[in-house]
Amino acid sequence: MIDLAKKAPGLINLAKTAAVSLEKHGLAHERAAVYLVLDHSGSMQRFYANGSVQHLAEQALGLSANLDDDGTVPVIYFSHRIDEFEEARLDNYAGIIDATHAQAGWGTTDYAMAIEYIVKEFGPENTPALVIFQSDGEPDNPAAAAHALREASDLPIFWAFIGFGNRIDFLESLDDLPGRAVDNASFFHARDPLAVSDAELYDGITSQYGQWLTAARAARIIRNR
């Protein structure tokens, strides 16, 4: 377990809250690599400006501190292109979003490209991947997005979709998408992200993540324990 008191005391409360959620859902001894995929379309500007995205990055690190022993979360920005500048780490997380996202440029919202990028760059691995995938709007190509998620359903990757704002109908629909090897996604609506408690967000991720682990092991998508 990472010693946050020494390395990142500002994350201690988040890590403790994440640990409670993991314990509640029988995940206290699980291991996973955590990734953060962030919508960088033009409509997201207010969520970057008010600190919502920075807080989500810190929440991801709090979860990773319990699931992964390397203390890092790759941060991937997507619009009509992909940008990955730096990992969020225990020694650089403060202000990491403001320090990196301005280099990405604003664009549209290509979910399929983002899903395919994660699959290509980070999977498959023996250790499960938990991808926190945030967006505030509809994708450029809904059919392509659905196809990409179906294609990824036989890989050890779980997609925790987080919806900011109100235009999240398609993102929510991915939670119940038919035609997958196993249900490899969840959805949590953080309409006003800074008004949502850390415990609510973590529970929104971990409850279905545990169900996926069980199904993925039964289908031999995950072959460790």
C-alpha cells in the first residue's frame, strides 16, 4: 500500500473514502491499473475552469492508491484527436489538469477513437484496467462508439463512464448496450460534479466494477485470481 502520509497527504481523505467503497463491494484486495480519459470538446470548458476535472483527476488517484501500487494514473484527453502529455502522479497531481489540458486544443467528441486508443495502448494486460471515461455530451458517431465498446468487451478493461452536465443520454445508454461478451461498463451521472460527494462517485464506479470482475473471470477474460 502506498504511504500517502509521506508522498501525498492531500489525497489521504480521498484514498480512505475510496477504500471504504471498495470494501463495501468486496474489492478491498483487488488490483487494477486506473486510467483517466477526459472529454476535451468545447462544451467542457466550464468544467475545466471551475476545477471539476482537476477534482476528478484527484479522485482517480485516490482510487488508484488502493488498486495500483505505482501511484500513477495516465491522463488522456480526447476530442476529434487524442492527446496524452503526462501521467498524474503523487508528486505532480496538484494543478495537473491546468498544467496540461491547454495544450490539447478544443474539438468535437469522438468516443470511438478514445476507446480504440485505450485498447491499443494499454490492453490487453493480465492486470485488469479500470478506465474512468468522462464526457458531457453526445459522441460524433454513436454507432462507432457502440461498436468500439462491443469490440472491447472480451478484453480485461472496464469502462466507468462519468457524465457531467445534462447531455448524457448516449453515455448512459452504453451501460445497457446489448451484444457484448460481458457487461464491461457502468454509468454515473455527476450533473454538477463539485456537488457530488466522493463517496457517491466511488460507489458509482465500484458497485458494477465488482460485478464485471466476477463475469470476466467466469468468461476467462481475466485469468488471474
